[in-house]
Amino acid sequence: MTRSILIASGKGGVGKSTVASRLGRILSAQGKKILLVDCDAGLSSLDVMLGLSEDVAFNWYDAYTGRCEIEEAVIHNENGPDLLPAPRMPLEEAAHDAVRQAVEALADDYDIVLIDAPAGLSAGLERAAAAAKKAIVVATADDISVRGAAALAELVRNRGVEQCRLLINRYDILAAKKGKLLTVDELIDRTCVRLLGIIPEDPAITYSTVTGAYSPKSKSAAAFRRIAFRIEGQNVPLKLKQLR
Ligand SMILES: Nc1ncnc2c1ncn2[C@@H]1O[C@H](COP(=O)(O)OP(=O)(O)OP(=O)(O)O)[C@@H](O)[C@H]1O
Ligand SMILES: [Mg+2]
């Protein structure tokens, strides 16, 4: 059965779209059929991260309002996950059902649908959450992000998302040891969400949005692979030392 997984955060800029695009690429390289759904109307980024900007013609709102068929909006990507783009402009109407309808219509063609939510507890998040059964809550290891993650997890659980997992991004284990960032235990305690994995701070990620290059040997690559295996149901240890 297709799994639809929301990737969301409370506060913005913590790495949701990075996580969605990286996991999408890895799972697709492992032979899975993956659809990425960009829900960030007006601030979309997955097309850039996947190098597909030139291919964007329609989006899920066009399909919802009858301007195209939903299949016409999907960008088929030979070298990675398929992409269902977001509208380039912010939406004036709530269109609560737009993403859910799109995912339901397309899900049978995919093993996993990854839904990249906009930041915040907004109508855009509600629209994205309506299409998901599971959620990955992304947070960085600071008080403000963690408070946002806890609020987000509570909201999506109340909306019927059955399983939430925490992904800690941009982690610096040495800074946490010196008390400059929250520790992994503190993060789990404060969010009350079970841990899915940890991605280290890695300049290669930031540079890759400009250069397009991202080495499978970069600092974060192995951490992303371990998380992809866990999404596939494998029991992969945390290996905190490898995050240095
Ligand atoms: N582990 C990391 N190490 C270094 N830089 C990172 C890491 N993860 C993400 N970034 C950088 O952080 C910035 C924000 O990432 P991204 O756009 O994925 O966040 P977002 O949560 O989707 O933002 P928004 O809330 O605006 O949708 C980008 O410049 C990205 O390259
Ligand atoms: Mg984003």
C-alpha cells in the first residue's frame, strides 16, 4: 500500500524541503517509485532542488480548479523522484481538499508519497496534512524550533495523522556537548515524538543548492541513507559518533 508521509515543522527554514528532496532521491535510487508533492504555494523549492524548474508547467491547484488533469501536472523524472509542483503564487482560497484529492488520484502509481509542507501552523499545513497518514517532524536543536515541533506534532495528530517521527536537522554533536545546543534526549523529551534520525550540519547541503553537486560521501549523506532505511522499516542504529 502506498505510504503518504508529511514532512513538516513548526518554525520555518529548518530543512523540510532538503529532507524531502534527499530522501526522495535516495529512496528512488533504491528502486522505489517516489512522488514528491510540493505544498509551499508561493515559496516552492523542490523543483529547484531537483533541477526540474524548467519542466514545471502545471501544479496541483491547476488540477483542483480544472485547468489540467492531475497527471499532466506531474513531472516525470528519469533520474530521481517524480514531482508534483506547488502553485508559484500564494493561494487566496483555502482549497482544503486540493492536495488530498491529488494524492488520492496519484497514489496507486507510487510506493511512497512525500509531502513537503510549508512552514507554520497555517492553512497550507492543514492542506498538506489532510493528505498524509504519517509525519516526519523536522526540528533543529534549539528551544524555538523544538517548541514549534511540539505544537506541530500535536496539531497533525489531532488531524488524524497516525504516526509522527522526529528528524533533528543541522545537528552539531560537539556544540550539544558544550551546552550550546539541546541534546538528543532533551529534544525527544520536549517534543514527545519518537526519534527517526539525525542529520548533521553539512555545508555541502547549502552549496548544493547553488552548484547542484552533492557527493554521496558528504558528511550528511550516510545519515540520510540510514533514515531512508528506517522509513523502509529496517532497524538501523543511530551511530551518533559518525555525525561529527
Ligand atoms: N543539514 C544541513 N546542513 C547545512 N545546511 C542545511 C542543512 N539542512 C538544510 N540546510 C540549508 O538550510 C536552508 C533551509 O533549508 P530548506 O529550504 O530545506 O528549509 P525548509 O524548512 O524547507 O524552509 P521553509 O520553511 O522556508 O520551507 C537551505 O539553505 C539549506 O541548504
Ligand atoms: Mg521548504
